[in-house]
Amino acid sequence: MTFENDASPIQSDVEDASANLAPSHEEIRRRAYEIYLERNADAGDELDDWLRAERELQKVALFARDWNRHQDHVASLPNVEIVVLDAADRKTSSR
């Protein structure tokens, strides 16, 4: 078995979560607690709260990833000037 001397160090949970946009354990815990409070702090549905929090945060992460991809695509488009003609200009340009 060999080890590489210059292997990259293990990233922190925060860096890893931001890289793959997966919600961290702490984010899920906080959201699950918010859901618990929204249910008037009734005990007994902790697992459901956790799973709901996880789903919600995953959806947010997917939206953010797609949004960032869209923004990258828009940023790579050439600058184009859009001119909106007023009514008088439209009449003369359509003749």
C-alpha cells in the first residue's frame, strides 16, 4: 500500500457541504427544530421533522445549484443592446 505525499488534506464539513451543496447536519438540525416549533413543540414527530427539513434543504440546494449554472450561462452571453421603439418609431420602421 502506498500513500501520496502531496495528497490534499481533508476538507472541513462546511467546505464539503458548500462544494456539493448538500445541507450540513447542523443546517438540518436547525430547520428540524424550526419545524418542531411550528408544530407547537409537540413531541413524537422528530423523525418526520428531520426528514422534512432534509428534503426542504436539499430542494433549496438544488435550486441554488441550478440558479448558479443559469447565472454562469447568462454571464457568458455577449452584451447585446435591446432597443425598444416607441409607438411613433414602430410606425415608421414598419413601412
